[in-house]
Amino acid sequence: MQLLNADFFKLSRSISPWTVFILSILSAIIFTASSHYVSIGSLSLEAASGTLSLFSETQMIALLGSIAAGICLTTDFENKIIENAVSGGHSRNTIIINKIISFFILIALLYLPYIIITVIFAFTDTAFSGFIPTPTLNILAGAAEQEVTAGLLGKIILISGLSLLIFFSQLMVSMFYMFLFKKAVFVIAATYMTSLILGPISSLNDTVHSVITYTPYGIDLSRLTLEMSGKFVTKSVIICLLFIFIFYLVSFLIFRKAEVK
């Protein structure tokens, strides 16, 4: 808890977390506005599916999450904060767990603007177009066909929670890169490149696709809808938790063997 409080204090006093959070807010507004304007015919589908799709939560969480992992967490190596924690008697396992918790909270904050906008507009008559399959647009486009009930809110919370878990598990590779490289610029580049590469390569052939489907990168986000099945939810949660645990173990093994001066 002491390390976690120290992380929170450091992050609250740093400009970097606030910067990426503001960028997330702006991206969420631009993305949902684009969906609305497509639905009413004020914006072409081609324009929205092109440049404006880069403001989707799938793209921005990958980018901003990579930046957060590098600037907000990995700099602890460069500033000797990790070394001081080790010399101060904290176990390496405790340090890793605290970093994972801090990183999860950071990703949750980055995703929060999308969740808030989704919850607000899902209960209005505002029209939205699901021009690309992302959790936000899946909910907003489908909510118009649903009655406004507590059940709808429950479905939105479930989808948002599962989406957050998927995004976080995808970014867990940054923990591995953090303890491997110990340099922010390398962690940012490696994490973001991993997110960019692993999605598209799943379509190379059936063998690669079958392997990627057992990772968070292979989870079909188009199925994150108000009608998603319990089987899909269970399978996705298991895949994400296993992926998180695997990279926790790998990070621990690397950190345990690393020399920290």
C-alpha cells in the first residue's frame, strides 16, 4: 500500500497522466460526434472510417496506454525510484503487483471518457452509426433499439468492464517491456508496435488466426454488443486473466534476475 500511495502521489503531481487523460476526453468526443454525424448524413462513411476512426477507443487506448506505460511507469527506472524501493526492503513481487495495479487504474481513467459518453447518450434519442465495430459504437448504435431499463444499464456496465479488461490485458506486454528495457522510449515503441502488429497478422493464415484467438488481441470486438452471449463473456475473461497472469510471471522472472543498482 505504501508503494501504491507513492505512485498515486507521483502521478497526481505529474503533468503526463493529465495530458493523456485530456487527449482521451477529446478523442472520445470527436469519435462519438463522428458517429452521430454519420448517422444523420452530415459526414461521409468514408471519412469517418478513415482518419476519424483513429479516435476510436481501440486505437486511442493502445496509443495512450503505451505512452502511459512508458512515461508514467517506466521512468521510475530512469529516476531510480525502483532501485530505491528494492534497497528500501520492498520485495520485487510487491513492486510488480503495485505497478500492475497502478497501470490498471491509469488505463481505466483513459477509458473512462468513452464509458461516460456511452452511458449518457445510450439513454437519449440521439442517433449513432456503428461505422466500425468498437464497444462504444456497438452500444450506442444498439441502444436505440432497447428500452430504457436498469437491465440496459447493466449490459452497458458489463460490456464496458469486459472491454476495459481486454484493453488492459493487451497492454500487459508493457510490464514485460518495462522490466526488460527499463527505458520509456523503448517501452512505448514496443508496446504500441505489438498492438499494431498482432491484430492484422491474425489474418495471415488459419494457423496464425487460431493461435491469436487465444490471446486478447484475437477477441472479436464486434461481438461486444448488448446481445453478447454469456459463453463469449466467460471465454474472453478467462483469456484475458490468463494473459495477465502469464505476463506477470514473465515480468517477475525478468525482474528477479535483473541487477538493480
